[in-house]
Amino acid sequence: MLERFTKIQRVLVYVLFLNLAVSFAKIIYGTLTGALSMVADGYHSLFDGVSNIVGLAGSFIASRPPDSGHPYGHQKYETVASIFIAILLLYVGFEIFHSALDRFLVKSTPEVTNVSYLVMFGTMFINYLVTRYEHRQGVSLRSQVLIADSMHTKSDIYVSLSVIVSLVAIGLGFPIMDLLVALVIAFLIFRAGYEIMKESSRSLLDVSRIEEKEICELIMGIEGVKGCHNIRTRGSMGDIKVDMHLLVQSDMSIEDAHLISQRVSEKLKSEYKDISDVVIHLGSSLPHSQESHSKKIS
């Protein structure tokens, strides 16, 4: 578990430095050329660094081992960080639409030169690579915060795109297109923020993660398992916890029953990579002799 969080933090550090490089490129060039829209876009890219820092803080706390105050561990801090990033995304979506509306009402044209286009397209390409890398690592490491942060980084691409589209639209004499495109982009960002909030809320509210029937069908194939019930699952991506009641023969020794429960735990963890903990409550079914007798009678 600690190794997983170390890898997550390493990815976030890489992304943080790349976001800073992109933001400084926009701010410095925009300041030198007087391109105010590029400077604003650069500060938005700098805002992405806040998202990275939030992710780093969340993953750092989440990597702490269980203690007396947190017997189940600190993994939900990663979920909390994801929710904060989602809030940042919603704010970005609002800002995109608000800025486009201001440009439309004030009839102001962003000050961007031909070289500025190259800078913006270049930084957009870097952001695209960063987004792909971070999302891929998030899926591989089963990290909510990396996936959420990759969506936030993707929003920077949308912001830059909205500025470029506004230039083209105004240049062609269709300023209304700037507003319409910004509305679409804002909607996409709002939807991404909503999806992050939805998934994170499932973790915080302990929504069931795996169907009870699905688990029961899987473990009933293990020798010695006579039944299962009261199966409950909760948690988040990469940290699903399971507790259940497992039935074995009543005349089985404690050692054998424990061995079966261990096999069940190993089977679940091998089939579901997100499962980190399995708690099994052992119960008894009919003794083997009575079970055979009852089958003959029926």
C-alpha cells in the first residue's frame, strides 16, 4: 500500500513541475508581448499546481498506516482531495463561461500574436501529454486523486482552446461563437467535476462496491464453503473492504475453518484487485453426516 502511494506522489510531483513550466511560459511570454489573455491563461495553468499540491497532501495523509484513531486507515483522505479537485473544476468551468460572457458584452479582443498561437498550441500539446500520462497512471495505480487531477489538467486545455476559438471567431466576425463554444467547454468541465464528485461521494457514503450475488457465486466454488450471506462492501478505487458471513460444516475444526476463510480471502483479492481487506465471520451449517442424510431424504 505504501509503495502505491509513493508512486502516486511521484506522478503528482512530475505533473506539478510540468504545470509550472507551462504556466511560466505563458505568463512570461504574455507579459513580454502584452498579451493579457495569455497572462490570464498562464495564471490558470498556475492554478493547476494548486490541484497537484492538494493531491499530494491527500495522498501523503492517505499513505499513513492505521492507528488507534483511524483503525481502517487514512485512505479516505485521497477521496477528500478528489472532491476538492472537483470543486476546483467546477470553479474553472464557471470562470470560462464568465470570461467569454465578459468578452462578448464588452466586445474586447484578446491580445494574442501569431507567436502567441504557437506558444499556446505548444503548451496545449504538453498538457495533453500530461493528461494522458496522469490518467493512465491513475487507472494503473487505482488512484482517485490522479484521475481527478488529470481531469483538472485537461480543463487547462479547454481554457486555452476557448481563448484561441474566441480569437478566430471574433476575427471572422462571429463573436457569438466565442460564447457558444465557451458554454460547451464549461458544460464538459462541469460534467467532469460532477463525475468526480459522484464517484468520490460513493466512497465517502460507503455505497456498496461489489454485488453480493457476484461474490457469493465466486466463493461457493471453494471446497469446504457451504454458504455465505450478509456480504457487505465499501471503500474506494484501490481500497475496497469486504466483510461477510461464511458457513462451513459445524463439525469442522477451527484450524480447517480458518484455512478455508483464508482461501476465500485470497480468492477475492486475486479476482478483485481493488480489495484491500476481507473480514470473515465464520458460521456453521449442518454437520457433514447430517447434511448427507438430509440430502438422501430429500
